Amino acid sequence: MTEQNDPERTYLTRRRRRRILLFAGIAVAVLAVVVTARRPDLDDPCDAPDAASADETALLPDGLTLDGIGTITSVREDDPYVEIKAVTTKPLDEVTVQIQDAVTAAGYRPAGMDNEGFEAEVFFTKGTLAGGQARVEQSECSGRWDIDLVLLR
């Protein structure tokens, strides 16, 4: 007797196919959830920024602070330079002046500024040498600006 002639066998075959399709559908749904779910080990770049460690901020030039300007997120030394990254929510025009004041308080002299409205650069001297530059540009997060400050030690 063939499968076509045996109604019970035909019923079992259809039932088996439905189960396979059901499990395949469930597997695809679970895979979709796993792939699109937010992983807790990945930070949202628009969350509040993490402040640099005390070991890192100890590398800042004497007298330099960005208090009231933004959050310092990292500081590293690349002799003879110190590289500082920070984040702020202050308006671009305001933050460039505040950075200039902060770096001047640390013994550098302002040497110029270029503000294009979507990014700005502030230049500094240290004695007779070019002393560094701050670059402020729009972050991928609305209302936030990234600050990259490089200063000669």
C-alpha cells in the first residue's frame, strides 16, 4: 500500500511536516530576537559619557581643568604630547572660548581660532613653539560636541 492509499500514514506525514515547519519558524523567530536584541555589554554612544580615570587625569598639564566645560573621557600621553578627549553639551561658540580660557590658565597662549559653525579649532603656543590645538566637532549624539585637545608638554 502506498502513502497515497494509506490515510493514516498521509495524516502522520502531514503532521510531521507541520511540526518541522513550526520548529523551524520558532528557531527563526528566536534567531531574529537574539540578533536584534540590545546586548548589555555594548554601550549606547549617546548614554552619559564615562569620565576618565584618576590615573588618566593625572596626566593633564598643570593648571588645566575642563570643569564646567565638559566631561574628560580619556587622557593619554604620547611624548611630547598629551591627548585629551572630552564631551560637552555647551554651544560651540561658548565651548571654544571656554577651552581657550582653560588652556591659557595652564600656561599656553592662544594663537588663533577657526569656527565653521559645525566644527571649530583653537590653536595654542607654548613659548616660541606651536603648543597644540583643540578640535570641537558635532557628535553623533544630538546636542553633544566631541572635544579633541592635543597639547605639547
